[in-house]
Amino acid sequence: MEKTHKYLQYLREQDTCSLCYKRTPTEPHHIDQIGMGRNRKKNLREHFTAIPVCRPCHTEYHNLGQKMYSTKHQINPYEIALYWLSKFLIKEDNP
């Protein structure tokens, strides 16, 4: 399994939403959108900007757009993505 897909699986295994902090099943939300027609199964750099979010936050994020969501909730999604990617890389280097 490619490292980007291991990272997405790692995000799916998280039990707390990065945006609302509720303990709930999560799914990866790509901050840098992949775009229609691209093969998500490939090793894409956009996978590394994903964060674990719950379904309600994921839906709201897409409905509002990144700028409005970030302003409304006073977050920087790239700081959150860096946090999760750092945790994953440390875990990968120290199994």
C-alpha cells in the first residue's frame, strides 16, 4: 500500500473530528481538492492535506467553502493537516 493511502486509512481510524472535536467515526476531508476525473487511487500529494472529520462537518465545509468555513469557525485547516500528517509520520517511523 502506498504511503498516501496508508495516511488516508490512518485518518479513517481516528475517532474524533478535527473540526468539532466530537467522538464519532471520521472520514478524510481533502483541503486541497483532488478534482473531478482524477484517479484517487493514485499516489497524490493532495492526500497529505486531508484531515479526519465527521460527516456533518464535512458537509458543512463543502457547503460553505474553505474560506467561509475557516472564518466562521476560526480555524486554519492547513495547521490541522500538518498536525495529523506529523502524527502519522512519527508513528510510521516508530512502529
